[in-house]
Amino acid sequence: MKKIAIKIFVLLLFLICLFFLIVKFYPFGSKVYISDSIEINIPIFSKVAEKEENYIVLKTFRSKYIIQKELKKIFEEYERYNCNSSDTIYYNEKNNYSILSYSFEREGFYNKIIINYKVGKVDNNFCGKIVDYKKLKYKILPINDTGYCYIPDVFSIKDYTINYNCFGNLAIENGMGKMIYFDQILSYGWLEMSDFLKFLEYQSEKGNFNIYKYNNDILYHGKDFDVLYCKTSKKIYIDKEIEMNENICK
């Protein structure tokens, strides 16, 4: 009788461990969490530990690998697009919310999932911005067949006056991965002129631009184009090649 009890105990222990392993490591899909402002899909066997206006914190004993797999499955049904160069936004059209990002933290026996979201669809003004000048990408797009340049000869952005001598159309990749003409990306506010100058400084540190200084004025010389920054007057000159002299910034 004692042996039978031991066998039953061992069998029950095995079944409990098997059940635990299945729940922990087998994907079960998602459920809908409903709050006052949003109905959001979350993995099954996860508990809402914290809820604020723009993020939700889940706790689960299940493995990070399985949770990532289930989140990926959930997001497959969402609209997906690039945002701020490096981030991917997932938009749920049915329930009208956007997943901005998610991350994991370990807390004892549990995994925590922090999901940042926004009610509605994130617009171009948010996603088009370049948030890290070090990752800025550019191209020189050719002028059209008639020789027309799409970037104006002179235009102003805030305190800067940009003089552009057309050698092609300088285009900058915005936060959504689209090439935008230089004057337009500045006027949209997706790129700050100060960040563009920081990009040139950064590229000079990497050896892609050479720097020449005359008093307070700086010439950035690159293989594709030159940029002259007149600090006192805040004039910017962009050309294929610029010869620096003491009169150009007056």
C-alpha cells in the first residue's frame, strides 16, 4: 500500500512538473485586456501589474522566449512601419492604438514586460524626426532632365540662411526611412540645422569630412559636398566644393 502511495505521489509530481513546463514554455496565444481607454492584446497567463496613460506592465512566470514569440505573433496582424529611424511601430487598426516599444525585466521568479503604447496612430511629424544625428544618412539625388534643381538657391530656417549652389539634390533619410530634400526636411522640423552640423563634426571625427577653420567660421570638406558655416552671421553655404576666404562670410 505504501509503494502504491509513493508511485501515485511520484506520478502526480511528474504531472505537475509537466503541466508547469507546458504552461511555461508552450505558446498559448493572446487575450484582450480591457481598460477605460484601450483594449490591448496581451499574452495569455500574463497579469497586468501596472497601468499608466502610455504604458502597461505585465508580469508572468513564463519564459522570455515564449513571450517574445507570442508578442511577435500578435504584432503580425498589426500594421508595421519605421519610426525615428531605428524604432518599429505596430498599429492596431481595429482597436486604434500603436505599440511604440516593449522591453523585458527579470524580477525574481517572474518576467516583467513593459509595453509603451499610444492611443491612435502615430503621425508623420512624430516618426519623421531624426532623433540621433550619428545615424543620419544622405544621398545626392540627380537633377531632372532639364537641369532643374529641386532645392532653392537661398532659403531660411529659423536663424539660419542657407545658400545652396546646386550640384545635385542633397536628400536626408527621415525617421520613416524616406529620402527627403534637404530644405524640406528642415522646414518640416524633422531635422534641426544644429544636428546637421553635429553630424558633420561627428563625420569629421570618423575621417569622412575634413575641417578647416578661419576665425569663427568652419568649412567641412567631404567627398560628396562641402559645407561652410559662418558662425557670426549664421549663414550656411553648401556646394560641391568651396574655397574658403575671408570675404565669403561677410
